[in-house]
Amino acid sequence: MDIFDVLDKHNVDYQSQGDLYVAYCPFHNDTGRPNFTIYPKTNSYYCYSCAKGGGPVEFIMAAEGKTKEEATLIVHEDLSFLIKKLEEEPPTHPVNDEANLQLSIQIRDFLKVNPDKISKILGICRRMDETLNKGPLTREEAADLTQRVTKVLNSLNDKM
């Protein structure tokens, strides 16, 4: 789940402004110009008026009054839904789909142990999707992608 999924679910109306997006802050009565800035590259937001910021988990915590654990579960459930959907869809590029399913399961398992790493994982998922959506992968390319994602996950685990 990226920040835009969360914002859309909470009916936040944002507008493109170059590489960033802006909106009126949903946490206070924003007047004048929008103070709520969305950073797609880091999957985060920050309001320059009320100083609230973070990623999808922090937004859910602030908007819905959830604990960090509850908000992480909401994000995790959304990822589980995507994995189930991938398992049910007929394959279009079997090698890509197999790699995508294996990586998704690996990422889900990583998040079960490291829920605080959700923002970094979403960036990995975005780059993984870009690679998978370029076209059919060879088995070697799929193995290389899997190896690179595994290496990043292991490095995140080592930093704990």
C-alpha cells in the first residue's frame, strides 16, 4: 500500500506540483495555500503547518486514531490481498508472475517480522514492479531480480 492508496481511501484531494503533490491538510483547517506535501519517491507526506508527517502507517494512525500495530496490520492486510489476487490471476508472463509471487511472499514474511520497515519495502516493491512490467523476463533475469530483492531485505534486517 503506498501513500496514494491511503490518501485516496481517506478522500484527500491532491494535485501534482512537479515531482511532488500538494493538498489541503486533512488534519486541520488549512486555509490559503495547501500545506500538505506528498513525496512519492519516499512514500511519505508532511504538513508544513501542523508538522504531521510520515508514511502510510503514520497517516492511518493520525486519520483513524489507530495504534502503530493496528495501522501496520491494515497495511499488511492490503498487501495480503494483493498477494491473493496475484495467486488467482491467470499468468500472462509465467516467469514474471512466478518471480512476482515469490518476491511478494518473501516481502510479506519480512514485514511480519519488521513492520516498521514498511516505507522502505514499498519503495522496493515499486522498483520491482517497474522491472516486472517492462516485459517478459528470462529465468536468469527473474533469478537476478529475486537475488537483488533478497539482498536488500537482508541488509535491512542487518541494520536492526
